[in-house]
Amino acid sequence: MSGIMQSLYSSVSGLFSFSKSLNTISNNISNMNTPGFRGSESFFENLMGETGTRIAGTGENLSEGQIQQTGTVTDAAIMGDGFYILKDSSGNTYYTRSGQFEFNSSGQLVDSVNKYFVQGFDPSGNLGNIDITNYKTLPAQATTALNMAGNIAPGDPSDSVSSITVYDALGNSHVLSLSMTNNTTVTPGSWMVNITDNGGNTLGSGEIRFNTNGTLQDGFETVSMSAALGGDTQTIAFKFGTANGLDGVTSFSGVSSNLSASVKDGHGVVGVSSKSFDIDGVLQIVYSNGETKAGPQFALASFQDESSMQMIHGNLYSQPKGQPALIGKADTANFGQIQGGSLEMSNVDLTQELADMIVIQRGYQASSRVMTVSSDMLQQLYDSTRGG
């Protein structure tokens, strides 16, 4: 009779164990579309004295999930080792492989689900919240130089360039004009330069000279103006090229005059045009004037034994006890690269999970059958006892 009772208890332990294992599979399947989720599997072990089985624990599948492009510039996937670092408003730290991020109204990068702050390094190397508040605009910059180009025919009496837009230190634009008057009857190769504003007021003047071969003479390549723009005195250099060189302005016979001017620097207040993360996890910010600035960089963490990390909920993990986090930057010896505009999907293999589920189902059926047979045998034993 003791053997029958033992088989009954063993079958019950099998039912409990297969049920728990099915719960693990169910959790894996339910999170197959959760970005950064890592699936688990249950481990069975024999009870002491060979009296059944139980779930010894679960192990996490540490393999990477498939990288999927999303087209969202704030999404980022880790290709290799590492976890993103998140902090809630109370300062509690979490880790995740899910790079589903967005900027909140304060300009801080947060995860899209919990709104926890993503941690990163600023350009000075300080660790903290990734914040682009100071990157939303480029401050105004005063124009300091212009580059002149083209040709001025030595036989022409004059030539001019109009609608030259420059900026003062406050970001205000000013339209200038430049005229050149032939002075070769006084000095061979000489041209007098005059710079005026929209009202015709002279802001600067000077002289440039050309060699007989049409190139600029040394010492006569630049004309500067100095005027009060935006309330402050501003000096702007008009650069006509390099002495004895063919860059900038030339004076060739048989070639028509075609002077032009291009502003070398200076702009008003400029807004952001686009943002993207590069392979090093650095936020590259492109402004509407084409200028690019490197912003904050993702901080990544790794642990000696990632399998001991405790999943809290969704795709968030807590730090393993007794294991300090190694914090660093992407694309270094300890961490993988970042692929912007993409997400690492769950590493759950649905085909494998369904196959495991079939095995669990058969095991559960077999344990149930053993329990039924054991119950029938006990019933027969009791019946035979009453009959005696």
C-alpha cells in the first residue's frame, strides 16, 4: 500500500511541477512582443528519496533578440553586451534592454512605458539624466568674415554684389552691398572697394590689387568694415582670396565679371532639424542651418553574472545582490554598439515554446493518468478489505 500512496504523491508533484513550468512558458509567449524581454525556462529536479519532482528554479535566456527598425529616432537597440540604466523620480535604479525612449516636455529622455529617466554621460563625462534642454537651439552668432569669389574683368568700370546678409551678436540680420570701382588708371591692377548698408551708408572701404597675371597682390587681399550692428561695434572681414592664388577673386581679360559673396559664419537663433543616436550612443543633433552638435551619450551597465538579475516587471531588472554594476560607454571593450531608430525585440522563440508546451502537456497528462491509476488501485484495495 505504501508504494501505491507514494506513486500518488509523486504524480501530484508532477502535476504541480508541470503546471508551474507551463506558467513560465505562458509568460514567455505573452511577452513575445515586449521589446528587450528575455525568456526563461524551468528546471526540474528530483526530490530527496526519489519521491517525486519539483521546480528547482528558472533560468533566463541571455541571447540577444532580433533587431527591428522602427523609424523612431529616439529608439535605440544594443548590439552586444550591456543594459540601459534608468532612474525613477525617487532615485531608484533599474536596468533594461528595451530602448523604447522619448523626450518628455522638459527635454529629458525617458522610457516610453514607465517614464523613468535614461542615464547618460554629458560631453564633459558627467553621469546623469540625458537632457537636451541646452541643445534645443543654437545661440545667435555674429558674422566675422565673408568669402568673395568670381572674376572682375580688368576693362570694366565697376561691379557690385548686393543682398549680402550678415548677423549681429543678437541674431538680427543686416543686408549689405559691396561695390568695386576700377582704379587702374591711377594704380595698375587697383580696385577701390566700398561696403554699404541698405540705406546707402558707407560701413567700410579699402583697396585690392591684382598682379598682371590676374591674381591678387600680396597685402591687398582683404577689406574690413567696422560698424555698430545690434548695438555693438562689429568687424567683418571681406576676404577676396589668397595672394598669387587662383582661389577667391581673379581679374582675367576675356572673362566676364561675376562677383559673388558667401557668408563664412554667423547666424540667428537656430532650431533643431533632426536628432539621431550613432553607434557609440552619442546623440547627434542637426540644426536647421546644417550645423551638427554631439550631445549626451548613453551610459550602459553590465554585471558579472547577468543570469542572477531579478526581473521586476515588463522588461525591467534590478541589480543582482553583491554585484556592483560596471558602467561605461557603448562600442568599447565591455559593451556593444548602439543602433539608432531600432529596437531589440523579445528573444522568445515561439516555435520552441509551442514544442515545450506540447511536452509539458503530455507530462501533465501522464502524471494525471498515474494519479488516476493509483486512486483506482487504492479503491480496489479498500473494496477487497471490506469484502473480507
